[in-house]
Amino acid sequence: MYSFGTKIRDLRRERKLSQDEVAVETGITKSTISKYEHNQIDPTLSAAKKLADFFSVTLDFLADDNNKQSEFTIPSKYAVAIRKAINENITSEQLEVIITVISDIKNN
């Protein structure tokens, strides 16, 4: 079984993030993130959505105990760059250009 908590822990570690960093970015306390990762509590729908958005995965991926691979993941360095760009108030058109460039680089 690949639990919600295990997925959150693995996504966080894959991106070389601390629980503190995830807490700051999502507004979910470090203590709560730790409890998720240790499967001590289940997230609210709101918290699950925040984490799915933050890690660029679907809610279905996080909720499915059998699913080990995300339908859509972004390498951590790109996810960080995209998050920073969004925080800098770039337009959706500019974000589309960034994603297209990343895809082109990945495919070449």
C-alpha cells in the first residue's frame, strides 16, 4: 500500500524540501505535515488540494493507495521555478510559454 502520507513524504524528499518549507508554502503546519507523513491523521479535502497543487500532482494520485506514479510530475527544479514565477505574478500566457520551453527542452 502506498499511502497518502508516504506519497507526501516521497514527493517532499524528491524535491529536497523540508517539512518547514512545505508548511510555509502551503499554510499547513509542520506538525500536521509530519502527522500526514507518519499516517497518524488523514488530511482534510482542503489540505489535500493544497498539497496536490503544491506538488503538481492530482488528488486522484494522492488518494489512490495503489498508485505509485503521478500522472503528471515536474522535476523539482522546474516546480520551484514555476512556483516562484507564479508568486511574481506572471500572466497565464507567460506561464504557458515557460511550460512549452520546458517541454521542448525535455523532448530534445
